[in-house]
Amino acid sequence: VADATAHWEGVYAATPATGLSWYQAEASTSLRLIELVAPTRTPVLDVGAGSSSLAGALLARGWRDVTALDVSANALEQVRVRWGADPRLHLVVADLRAWRPVRPYGVWHDRAVLHFLTEPADAARYAELVAEAVLPGGGVVIGVFGPEGPTHCSGLEVRRYRAEEVGELLGRSFEVVRTETEEHRTPRGTAQSFVWVALRRRARDAE
Ligand SMILES: C[S@@+](CC[C@H](N)C(=O)[O-])C[C@H]1O[C@@H](n2cnc3c(N)ncnc32)[C@H](O)[C@@H]1O
């Protein structure tokens, strides 16, 4: 969508967090895969964080520097209200496609955001951003709708991914460490098929 802000602010204004199709009480897969790719607690960036409990869960587990970025200020405000003000928690209101990292991160996390970037130029920009944001040796954890997943979410068309396609998008500077599938159950009881890919940035960029 051209105006992502208007769309997503509308979504978060209309529906409480626990009623959103992507709601989960605990971001268990995310936490497990983040701790797999990042054995040390480096700065984490959660893109399209929404009102997810992930940032708070990371802080509760002793992570010291967590950034949640989303195009919806309302969603991030829900994170702040739930967790409280905390110098370790950084909230960034931005459209990912127009954003540039001002500092590097040890982990990039994305649950259910990449699949909305259906324009090839936006997906390519996403891959550039991961490469700009993540330090050599750093980790990337991406969860997207898999081949059997929904074709639409929140009224928007999505692109479904096979795990290999996520690896190909990020390119040879990243090594796939783990792929998994997960059936997410929405609050209304529908199953949604997700593909998870955990990658590590190679110490030296591949030629
Ligand atoms: C399906 S929700 C997932 C939220 C969260 N990651 C979770 O797992 O609960 C997608 C999120 O991506 C955000 N989003 C969509 N397009 C975006 C963009 N271009 N830039 C930043 N955030 C975006 C939306 O506001 C929304 O919060």
C-alpha cells in the first residue's frame, strides 16, 4: 500500500490487540529463534513490531537494547503502556521502506511484515536494509506466510514465501541456520501457515 500509515493506524484504532489475527500471547518461536542466532545479547531490532509482546519478553529475559519499529504510533504506544518507560526500550515510528538505520543491530526480527511488501522494489529495499542494519556475525529471524498460508491479511494482498525464497532475497552474505513451519492459530480459531527462517550474516560478505 502506498499510504501504510493510514491503513495500519486504522487497523489498530479499530481492533484491540488481542483481537488482531496475528495476535499471540507469547512470541515463543521468535524468542527461541532469536536466542538461537544470537547467543550474546546484542541490540535487537523488531521491524513491524506492532503491539507485540516480544520487546517486553526480551527485556524480561535480560536483553539490554531492544528497538521496536512500526508505521503505527498507536501500536507502539500499546507496547510502551504495557511495558512502561524503560531506557532499554526504543520505539521508532517509521515506514520501513523510507527508514535508514542510524546504528547497527545484532539481530533483525520480523514476524509477518515482509509478506506485505508485494512490490519487488520494496522487497529489494527490505533486503538492502537488512544488510545495512545487521552487523557481520549478526542474526536475522523472519516469519512470513508460507506457500499454504493466507493470500490476504488485514485487507491487504500478501506474497507467500518458501523458506529458500527468503534466503535468496537476503543473498549470499547470509547463511540460513534454521527453517521451520508453524501453524499460527488466530483469535477466531483459523490456522495460518507460517514459514520461519533464521539466518546469520557471514563474517565476510560473499563475492
Ligand atoms: C501482521 S502485523 C505483525 C505485528 C507483529 N510483528 C506481531 O507479530 O505481532 C504487521 C505489522 O507491520 C506493520 N507494518 C506494515 N507495513 C509496514 C511498513 N511499511 N513499515 C513499518 N511497519 C509496517 C503494521 O503496522 C503491523 O503492525
